Amino acid sequence: MSDYKFHVSGIADALPWLLTGGAGMLGRLMFHARQVQRGHRKPLSWVLLWDIPIALGMGWAALGLGIWLKIPWEATVSVSLVASYLGPHIIDLLFVKWSEAKFGKQNNG
């Protein structure tokens, strides 16, 4: 009987990771579909394999952000989907724009 509780507890502990990772995969799939519609990618290619670590990484980074901001897990799953759709490049650009607006543009050289 106690063995059953252990398994249920393990699933409950893994649920946020599964949901945000799954939302990350869905977000990258939406991005891929958009790229296919625009003619920038083929429907099936090796590029899809490279999207898997990006999707999981973005989803799990969103999980950490959601925990840090203390937002409900439902909203964290949505943040994960949006972050994965945007991808690391767009989020980096948004961060650069924000930091330039907040701290001013820095000249290198």
C-alpha cells in the first residue's frame, strides 16, 4: 500500500516537468508549422530533432521562471508554450531591447 503512494507522489512531482516540457514541444511544433507555411522549412527534416532540446529547455526554463514569480502552474504551462514558440533568439532580442531602454545602449569598441 505504501508503495502505491510512492508512485502517485512521484507522478505528482514529475507533473510540472511533463506539462511544461510538453507545452515546450507544442510551442516549437507551432513555430515549425509556421516556418513550413512560410516556405522556410520542409515539413519533415532533421531540423525537427534539433528543436527537441530547445523545446524542453525553453519549457523547463519557463517552469523555473513560473516558480520564481510564484504564478500558478496553469499559467506556467502557458508561459512555457509562448517561450518555446518565440524561441531563445527572440527572447534574447527582447532582453537586449529592454536592457538598452533601461540602461542605455553600450558601445563595444
